[in-house]
Amino acid sequence: MTDNLGFYYGNRKKIEIKKYSDDIVKQPFWGGKVDIHRIYEFMEYRCFEEARPDKMKLLHAIGLDEYNSWEIVKKTHGRLYEDFLWIRFPEEDLAWKDVSDEGI
């Protein structure tokens, strides 16, 4: 299954979501309406908490000076230790091995 969903945000940049599976465990946008607010909630979930005391240290480690969930996910690909979901942006040519611990 490959569903494509397109959205525009802010300065009219397009966000496109491709669904590669019907499996709800592997599908972050499996139910209900997918809108820009759900996308940003998902991006926020894929980041470390903004209230962490070591926030600035983590931000500097990935080359950022302020907390911005969109920019953090662009750097980290939304990788979390406990799952296999990740985000590839349109300008990237990456595979799982490139963003997984195996590729580091």
C-alpha cells in the first residue's frame, strides 16, 4: 500500500506523507483525518522533551541553537531508541541502514 497525502504549511512548502503499510503498528497516521496539526504533534513526539535540563547540550550536539521540533527531526530523522520508525525528507536519499544504529 502506498497512499500519498500532501499538505502545505507556513511559507507554502509542501509536506507529503507516503504510507507504505496497512499495519497500524508501522503506520503513524493510521486513523482519522491527517492534517498539519497531527503532523506537528507527531514530529514533537519524535523529539526529546523540551523541558530536559540537558536540552542545550543535546541541541548543540546536533548543530542547533534553539528547540524546534521540525529542525530536530530533520537532523535526527525522528529516530527513537525503542522503535523502528524514521522519517526521510524529500531531498534525502537514505535507507534504514543509514539512520539506524547499525549505520553509525
